[in-house]
Amino acid sequence: MSGSETIAVLGGTGNEGGGLALRFAHAGYPVVIGSRDAARAAEAASKINERIGHSRTRGTDNAQAVTGAQIVLLTVPFAGQVKTVEPLRDALQGKILIDATVPLVPPKVSRVQLPDGGSAVANLQALLGGGVRVVSAFQNVSAHHLADLDHDVDCDVLVCGDDGTACEKVIELVEAIGLRGIYAGTAGNSAAAEALTSVLIAINRRYKIPRSGIRITGLPVKEKL
């Protein structure tokens, strides 16, 4: 499957953002990697293009990445969530912002520590207002597995948001890269996905496994795309 919408990945030079950028570019989407350092973003984009054998990815600063995209994916650490997005508020108006933020608070990242208000994603939606359609997704997907195109990512993606149409679009994007997207309620329900990351880290440590994920049972099984 290929997509026509350009996807900006803010934080695309990191492991999670880089893995998602790779998957979307491999699926045929034009991808713009955004970073505070445009040169570093360009280098990351070049590596992705080399891996997939197509020039579908480019890198630039965050502001230009958002301006040139229809859909924006935020994959920065929790400490950088608000300060990355606030300067881009005007450029984000009318767009879908997929927020993969996980409120991890080092050093105790295996303990759930949700922010005041209960959800980092819901708090961001409240901050940005209704002009930006914030959707929560990808908090529980292993960056290690995303980076391996030969690996079948055995994980469902919980999708939460207050705009149903935006959530359906994000589910479509999730499925385009070979995962299963599941609507899990309004933005406030993102607290569950955010908390699950710490739970999964604790499971990984206890059972000495590389990267655990989640599956929702009882739903019809879709054929892989």
C-alpha cells in the first residue's frame, strides 16, 4: 500500500521516531523527519532512503516539517513534548497530530507515573485546542522491532482521540505499516496506553525478554496487508 499524505515525524532522529519513519516510508508514504537540528534530520532521512531503495524521506527543522505535511507524528521524550509543540501551534491548526508520548520519569521508568490530569496526550489536546486533532497512538510498539523490516511486529496499537474521523485515519495509517489499530476511546483513555509502557518495561526486565507488546483478544482477525 502507498499513501499520498505527507507525514512529518518530529523526533524522527530518535529510535521510536526513526523506526516509524522507516515503516511509513517503506509503505510508500512521503515522510519528512523534523528535528531541532536540520542537518541531523537530513542524515537520518538519507539512511532511511538508502535502506528502502527509494527517495521518499527528507529531513529539515521541526517548523518546516510541520508546514510541509498533512499529518504530524510526535515521538519526542515526555520532557520535550510541550516545548516541541508549543512553537508550532499555528502551523498545526487543521492537522492531525499523532502523539506517541509516554510519561516516563527516569530513573524509575518501570513504574507508572502519569502527569497531573491523568494523560500526557489529553493534556496536549487541551493545550492546543480543537483546531488541532490530537490522536494517541504507538506508545506500546517496540522501536527495536520497528527498525527491523523483516520482523513481523506482534503488537496491537491502541488509538485514542476526541475526533472520530481523525482516529479512523490513524487506524488506517497503523494498518498500512502492517500492525492492527484499535479504537480505544477518547483522548482521556490514552492514560491506559501511556501507563502500559512502564508495565511492559517491568515485564521485559522480569522475564528477560527484549521487547514485549500487547494484543487485544476477542476481535475479528484481519488479514495482514
